[in-house]
Amino acid sequence: MQIIISPAKKMRVDTDSMEAGELPVFLEETGKLLQRLRSFHRGELQELFRANDQITEENFQRYSSMDLKKGQTPAVLSYVGLQYQYMAPQVFTGKQWAYVRKHLWILSGFYGMLRPDHGVTPYRLEMQARLSVGEAKDLYGFWGDKLYRELVREDKVILNLASREYSKVIEPYLEPDVRYVTCVFGSLQNGKVKVKGTEAKMARGEMVRWISKRQIDRPEEVRAFDGLGYSYSPERATEKEYVFLKL
């Protein structure tokens, strides 16, 4: 079973906690994106990021001096956000690290996909950014089916804990022999399942931590998840979508 999650916008450098592992799988493609981003002036970057002046300047400087092979932070320690806070990789045991290295992928607009210990440098580039590269009008077109092919190369069971923005880079290419299960975290409002972005991020991180602690290798086993007050709702779930409600 392979688990996919989203990255976070905010990143940090941490070269002390643990040494980064291998280089990302699609570093050649990342180099092409970096070259494209370096061709932008500040105003164009700001429009692309839809960010304020401070964030734009920070990332303009990042791209100007970026070395993709030096000063790297393990990917799962580099991202800062609610999902990663609740995942708490800083306190993973050796068994948990071994598990996520084998089962967890972080999808990324800039790097494509990352194992937790792949070495990265801070960047800003959301998958939904309208960045044209060559003949591709956006990043979904740029990555095409490459990420999907890598994801199912040795394992055809996928647990989707990614947001819609990122799962969209995988789902168009799903084949009949691939099992793909999406986890939905929400609460009932007027008889309907309502998903709140902030709470969903917390739950996804908590589930990754929960799964890695229990060394789970089948989607069915995650139905027992009860973190943060959630419980599995069999009457609202399907074979392809597991629904967890917070009561």
C-alpha cells in the first residue's frame, strides 16, 4: 500500500535533526521548473504565487541562488503546517521511519513526488499554479502521468490522504487493476458530510502517524482509526471512499 499526501506552503531548513536520504526521483524535471521560474521577474512571480511582497521576494531570492543538490532537508521535516504538526515526524521511532520510507509519498508541484527522507530545499510552487512549461499549459500537463507511473510501479494499492489539488495529478490515469481509496474527514451538518479544510489537514497528519505506528499495509485496516474524535462511518462509505465523522 502506498499513501499519498499533500505538501505544505511553508517550509524550513533543518539539516541537524537527521541526514537527508537520496535525491528526489524527478530532479531533472525539477531543474526545468527552476530554470523556468528563474526567467520570471518579481511581478510575474507575485502573480503566479498570488502572494504578498515579502513571500514573493523570499522566493525570488530562493530561486536565484537555489542549488538542488546542496543544503538539503529531509522532505517530511521540511514542510511546516497542520498536517505535519499532527504527523509529528520529529518523534517517529525507527520502525515508523522505516515504514514511511517504504509507504509514504508527498506530492509536490516542484519536485513531483517525494519520499519522506528525500533531500529538498525550500520552494514555493503549488500544483494548481498556472505555470506553463514548454508545451504544457500548467503543472498537471507538465507532470502528465509520470507521478502515477512511479506510484504504481511496484504497488497497485493507493491510500489517498491528499487534497483535491494534488490527487488530481494522479486520478486521471488510474487503471482498472489499481485499488484507490480516498479518506474523507468531516462532520454531519443537516444530514450531509461537511469537510473543513483545517480539520481535514489535522486528521490526515494524525492518520499518517497512526498508520505508521501500527505498520498498516491494507486499506481495510485504517477503518479502525479513531484519532481526534473521528470514527469510521460504514453507512456513508464506499469501497473507494472511506468516510470518517467527527461527532
